[in-house]
Amino acid sequence: MKILVTVKRVIDYNVQVRVKADGTGVEKENVKMSMNPPDENAVEEALRIKESGKADEIIILSIGEEKCQETIRTALAMGADRGILVKTNNEIEPLSVSKIVSKIVEIENPGLILMGKQAIDDDSNQTAQMTSALLNWPQATFASKIEIADNNATITREVDEGLERIKVKMPFIASCDLRLNEPRYASLPNIMKAKKKPIDVKPVEELGIDVKPRIENIKISEPASRQKGVMVADVAELVQKLKYEAKVI
Amino acid sequence: MSVLILAEHNNSEVKSSTLSTISAASKITNDVEVLILGFNIENISKEISNYQYVSKVLTLDNEKFEHAIAENIEPVIVSLADKYTHILAAANTFGKNVMPRVAVKLDVAQISDIVTIESEDTFVRPIYAGNALATVKSNDSKKVITIRPTSFDIMAKEGGSGIVESINFDLTEHNVEFIDREESKSDRPELSTARIVVSGGRGLQSAENFKLISDIADKLNAAIGASRAAVDAGYVSNDYQVGQTGKVVVPDLYIAVGISGAIQHLAGMKESKIIVAINKDEEAPIFNIADYGLSADLFEALPQLSSELDKLNSIEK
Ligand SMILES: Cc1cc2nc3c(=O)[nH]c(=O)nc-3n(C[C@H](O)[C@H](O)[C@H](O)COP(=O)(O)OP(=O)(O)OC[C@H]3O[C@@H](n4cnc5c(N)ncnc54)[C@H](O)[C@@H]3O)c2cc1C
Ligand SMILES: Nc1ncnc2c1ncn2[C@@H]1O[C@H](COP(=O)(O)O)[C@@H](O)[C@H]1O
């Protein structure tokens, strides 16, 4: 079985994101970029499934500019086998990403797709669900446990009320939560080895998919900032303030 | 303009997110129709038909809809979509699971987690964990939207006089089987709508120590929240998590204890009216957004807080 894992290149989660003064977007110049955090969990899970003997190849797919190759390399250094970059310099919405993934699925025929549950830049939380609907494969979203049996899998999902378990038939598509596993670090020898692993670069135009955005960004603005409040000396003062100043208790 | 909203419920009770979603829909039209799928839902269908703004309730009462399986819900919505300009659900794990499927089947982009409706096609949504607000315009003919429940007031549960209409749908079986759900049971207010939330972070050090948090929560009739670090460490279960990848809360009072204030946590609570931070590190970033900061060891401060609350002759709950 082949596993297809999608990885998105995003501003690193530790960076304090700044809105550009002209309202056209956020500052991306000289900003540290990394793999979208839950995508690391997706890569890790794929590696574990392969190590358990249930898969024999892990393909990493990223959609975006040339530099996404770095993100793919990171996944290859963790242990994935090869990469595909669908190249475009334009912003690609989840709708288009799901169409591109479906196209790659036609070509590669994987038995399982793992994605992150949410990209931490656009915070959309859509792509896995859309891809599932397009392929007509079952979806296992917000997965914090994936147990693969012969022809099906039991998934533990993180839902607002707690945890839910579902059983899905293979092939299926999962969107991974950060609690799914602890992603490994790439060792130095594996980083070296990853340099020789193949990445197939396909311009998006070659796929014959309409990727024109449907949503227009009118403006990107800074949220209202909170006034820094006061420090209180002790608990007694805190309670007095809450009772008589803020009047919330 | 006609809007269809997807109701969230557990077959016996309507979730408050449904009210927020109706409230959001009422900003687009005064002709809101509600779709409710479930099993033995006669009572709650009737209940929803009385809600303000609701003109019609479409109900599909069938065993196959007892559990909210996205693969089963999506085709029903898609089959009804022709009649509506907007289809709305809540941006929680229920709505997020279903709506992108609906969008892709209609070949439209989904607009996630909106906090403001500027016009019928223009919306505001937070991106980058709430560090930026995007004003976006949808150029699709039909709008598929999830709304952030805490950003829309809950409307009245009466005053409406909608009709209830049952619908049929021939569900073809899908390859998904519901096994079970492990829900945390508590008598406390629901986290996402509570007036007061007391949250604990890694500073609590253990599940046992979370008793210090629940003691304060009991006295204030508050919900309990947690940082991702506290959930990851197993102090409390995942449904307590507040933040970018957890729940968004906007209580009147949010008390953060032993939480450093990472942006991913702030994403879920920084709109709270009053924020209190208790942390022993006076440099902790949480103090930058706190209305009242107390630099103290929580293991001393929480028992003191408990006894100070006892001393008050009245607590507004
Ligand atoms: C993609 C992504 C999504 C994320 N989503 C979320 C999310 O939804 N919600 C979330 O919360 N986090 C989220 N995180 C994690 C986030 O980045 C932080 O790691 C997390 O919020 C830290 O939790 P904490 O403040 O409890 O722990 P820490 O950062 O370790 O802080 C513990 C604090 O406790 C204080 N402390 C320790 N002992 C005491 C004591 N005795 N008395 C008083 N104070 C004490 C310390 O001074 C410190 O400030 C996410 C991260 C990523 C990468
Ligand atoms: N441009 C992209 N390239 C590769 N994967 C992507 C891309 N956009 C989204 N994804 C995948 O879809 C997941 C969910 O993204 P989103 O729906 O945008 O929140 C991410 O965690 C990625 O795994």
C-alpha cells in the first residue's frame, strides 16, 4: 500500500505574525517558514504504519511555490520515500487543493491519505473533508488514534464533547490532530539521505484543473489589541477588584 | 435571499450553537429555514420551529441519522441546496466535519469561521490564530459558511412560528460506522457558553492538582478550561482545550492559572471581557492581555482565592 501525505509550508508557529500596513496580507519576508504542525503528525503516522509492515511507500505532496521543496525534504528526512511538488505561485484555496490531491490520487493510487486537520495560516479546516467527498472515500477527521486492521480502520476522533470512535473501510482519508503522535526528528544521516530522494515537480497548469480563487481578500487587518491591565498585590485585592471594579463575580 | 442552516443537537436537546447560527443567518435574511437530521427528533423539531426568525423546519427523522456522520448528512443538504443562497452551520467539530463536503459537491469555496457579516457576500474571519482579520468576498453563486458561535448573540427561543415539514431522503449506505462516544459528563455550565471560565495549564503539574481549579470553578459556577499542554499531559480530557485547535470562549470572566499565554491559547480566549492571569513568572506573555495579573505561586494563590471567595457574602453566579 502507498500512503499519500500532504504537507503545507506555513509561517512557523512560533513567529509573531504581523499584518502589513497596506492591508494586503501578512509579512512573509524574512520570516521563518516550517511544515504545518499537524502535517508533521501525518508524516509521523505514515512512517509508523509503514514500519508496522502495513505500507510500503510514503509519498509527500505539497502545493505551492518552489520553496515548498524544503518542506517536502523535511518529510523525506523524517523517512518518507519521495515527493511531489505541484508548483504554483498563486494562493491556492482548499477547494483547489482538494481537486489537485484527487488528481494525484488518480495517478498514484494510494490506499490511504493523511493530512493535517488544519493549516495554521488560513485556519480553514476544510481540505481533508473536501477531498473525501470528491473521492467518495470515508473521512476520519480530527484523528487522535488510527488503528488499521485488514480492510478497515478504527479511528478515535477529537470532538467538542470528548472522543468519538468510528470504523471506516479502506481506502480512507484522515485529518490528523496534534495528539495523534509525537513526530520524530530527522537524524543527520537521514537528512543526508533525503537529499538524494526524488521530488517530482509538476506545474499546476499541467493538471488541467481550474484553480482560480473563488474568495477575494478585500483587506487583511490587525485585530483590536487589548489594553494591558494592572498587576494586583495579592489575592484579596484581586477578589475586591473582580467584585467591585469589574463587577463580574 | 433564503438561508438554510444545519441544526446541531443530540436528538433530545438543541445545542446552543444552533441558536447562534440562526442568529447569524438573521443578519442575511429574515426568512431562515432550519434543517434537522436525527432520530426521534419530533420534540426538538417543534421546539426549533418556535425560535425567532425561523420560518420553516425541514426534518428528517430516521435511525440512520441518529449519529452525526458527515457522509450521511452532506448529500441531504446538497439535494436541498438549489433553493438557498446561503447554507450555514457552526464552526465547531460538528459543522467543520460536514460543510466542506457540501461546498465541494456544489463546487464552491467554503468560508470558514466567520465572526462578522458585512453583507450578503462579504464576511470577516480570523486567520493566523486570530493575529489577523481577513475581510473576504465570495464570488460563488452560493455561499457555504461556518460561523463562529461566540461571535453571534443567541436569539430568543420563542416568537417564531415556523412550519415543520418532514422530508425524505434515500440514504445509500456509506463505509463509515459509528462505534461509540466518550463524553465528559459534568454538572457545570458548558465551556463554550459559560459566563465564567477557570482554566489551568501546565503549571498545575498533575490531574490531581486540577482539583484546585475545580474548587474555584464550583464556587463561581464556572466552566473549566485548559491549555493544550495540560490536555497533552493528561490532566484533563481534550474537550477542555481552549485555543486555535480547541474551543473559542468569550466569557465575562476568564481566569488563566499556570498558563503562559502562547498565541495558540490566546486565539481561544482573548475576546473574553475580563481576563485574570495567575502565574509565578511575571514575564509570562499572558500578563500582556490580562486585565488583572497576579504574579504568585498558584499552589498558594488558589487556596487563598478559595477562602477569599468564601468570605464574600454574595457571589454573582
Ligand atoms: C498548531 C498548534 C496549535 C496549538 N493549539 C493550541 C490550543 O488550541 N490551545 C492551547 O492552549 N495551546 C495550543 N498550542 C500549544 C501552545 O503553543 C503552547 O504550547 C501551550 O498553550 C502551552 O500551554 P501552557 O501555557 O499550559 O504551558 P507552558 O507554556 O509550559 O506554561 C506554563 C506556565 O505555568 C507557569 N507556572 C508553572 N508553575 C507555576 C506555579 N506553581 N504557579 C504559577 N504559575 C506556574 C509558568 O510560569 C508558565 O508560564 C498549539 C500549538 C501548535 C503548534
Ligand atoms: N497548499 C497545500 N499543500 C499541501 N497540503 C495542503 C495545502 N493546503 C492544505 N493542505 C493540507 O490540508 C490540511 C488542512 O488544511 P486547511 O483545510 O487549509 O486547513 C493541511 O494540514 C495540509 O495537510
